[in-house]
Amino acid sequence: MAVEYSVALDNAIKYVLLLIGILVLFSLVTVIVHRSGFTIPFSDSTMRLMSAGYGFVYAILAGLLIYFGIENLNSFIAHFTHHKGLINLVSVSTVAMFCLLYAALFHRTVSAIAGRRLKINPFSNVVSYAIARVLLIGGLFLTVAGVAAVTHD
């Protein structure tokens, strides 16, 4: 039991460090762009497309982080409660919080590069979120199916 707990804790720490590392990376890029004064004059249509990128970034990062690592947090949290719903809620809430921070930093960085603030449109974010999730799930499905086909031959 102690070894199992230690492995779960080790994996959870690595996963949280990954979440923090991605946050640091996004933060550094944001600071560098702000301090450099680097700008690109985007057209209005490009700005509308980039504003949809907020939901797209959130959907892709949250999906990837949940798919590839949520079990690391789940197995650690399971040492404190056996309620599956609560375990999932804590893990997914943690990942969602970090991904919202990533998307906010993406928004600030693109706004700084464009020299004007991106307008967040909730409906375009829902559409971009849905498109990103369909692409991610489809890509993961095809990858998993392809790997399964190769290993069964």
C-alpha cells in the first residue's frame, strides 16, 4: 500500500509540475511579447478568427491533458476518497483551471501581438471548442484504432 501511494504521489507531482511548466511557458511568451513591443497588424477577419482561438486552445489543451494524464491525479486523490464522482471532479477541475489560465494567456499574447484587444465572442468560442474537440477526439480515435490495428497484425 505504501509503495502504491508513493507511485501515485510521484505521478501526481509529475503531472502537476507539467501543468505548472506549461503555465510558466505561456507566461514567459506573454511577458516576452509584451516587453518586446512586437506587433503584427491583423485584419478584422483574422482578429475574429484569432478570438475563436481562445476556445480552441482551451479545448485542445484540456482534452490532451485529461486524456493523457488525468489518471495520475485520480489515483492520488483516490487515497483520500473512494467516491469516483468526487475524484473526477477534483481532477478535472484542476486541469480546467490550468487550461483556462493557458487560454487567458493566449488571449493576452495575441492581443499584444495584434496591438489591439481580441473581442471574446461566447458563441464563436462554443463553435471553436466543439470543432477542436471533434478534431482532437477524431485524431485520438484514429491514432488508437491505428495502433490497435498494427499491434493485432
